[in-house]
Amino acid sequence: MTNQCGSTFKYFIVTVTGGYLIVYPNPVNNELNIEVKSDEFSQFTLPENAEIQLYDKMMGLKKVKHFNGTSTTINVSDLKSDFYFLKVILGDKTYEEKVIISRE
């Protein structure tokens, strides 16, 4: 994926029914971005109670963000470099991916 400045970065996709979420960059330095996209056959919208949670490797909850738009950003500048678990909760479904915070 390429940003507005032309830099390339890594991302991952969380596939959900009717669409997907793009999470980038990974590794992340200060801000983790999440964008909602519909697949070509349907118009995906987030449920009202959509939530993003970030846990450390000991499963301690570090960040919670309620999410109801087409994109959001989570500021992780206060977290130390390490790997974390990102949980995306959409109604009764939960999706989990690994995120790396790196300031090197």
C-alpha cells in the first residue's frame, strides 16, 4: 500500500461478511489506521456497537476505541515497542490480528 507521500508500507486485511478492514501500517510507530471497505457485491456498514481493542502480550487491555465511521486512527505513541493483539468486535463476531509497535 502507498500513502499520499508515495511511501510504501505494510498492512493487513481483516475480512468480514460483506467487506473488509484495512489496518496499517504494521509495524506501527505512532498511529494505527483502520479503514472500512465494502466488497464488490455488497455495501458493508459497521454495526452500531463496533469496537477496536488493543491488548499487550499478557492480554492486558491497553486501548479501546468505539468505531462507527469509514475510518479511524488509534494513537499508540504512549505504548512501548512490542507486539500487541488487535481485536475488532463487530456485533457478535470478533476478529484478532497481531500488531507490532516499533520505534526503531
